[in-house]
Amino acid sequence: MKTDLELALECIVNIYHQYAIKYPIDDYLSKTEFSELLKETAKPFLHDTIPPNTSVDDYISKLFIKADHNHDGRLKFTEFLTTLNLVAIDAHNRSHQHHRSHDHQPDAGHGHDHGHGPK
């Protein structure tokens, strides 16, 4: 039986391929394919990670520019993973900000433990 992490990794690969073969059929994401992928498969997550006073399209555009290391106007799989990494880190940081603003005690837990120190 596959673990949750294995399933999540498989899902990332499958979703990448589903969108990378749209227009044209290749193994890269165009900016349009990248935008569609995020808007169609990660909309709630995306909205939770967008910085204040930034539109969805502007945020996606900034993510695309950061990820397109070779500046060829398309993302290969490793560049796409860089983007997922940035979004995940941003979401993780925001989860801490969100929970801190709701905590009434400075060292109150925030509902999940991921090794930030002893309890």
C-alpha cells in the first residue's frame, strides 16, 4: 500500500503531464498551461497563499518568472517543482502567521506538530 506522500508525489507528476501536453504536446508547461493548472487544481490553496493586494494572475506570473530559470518561456518539470516548493513554503509560513494571530497564549500550539522543538 502506498503512503500518503507517495500518492501525493504521483499526483504531482500526473497533473504536470496532464497540463504539459495541452498546447503544444510536449513535456513543458507554457505560461498558459501553468496558469490553468494552478487555477483549476489548486484554487483554494492558491488563494490562501497570494500576498495581500496581489491579483491571482499577477501572483501566477511572478511564480512563473521565478521558476523559469533558463528564461525560455516554459517550465520543465524541475522548474515546476521549484514553483511548488515556493508555494508550499509560502503556505507553511502563512499557516504560522494565521495560527499566531488566533493564539491567546504566546506559546500555544497551532494544531499541528512538525518538529519545531520539544513540546
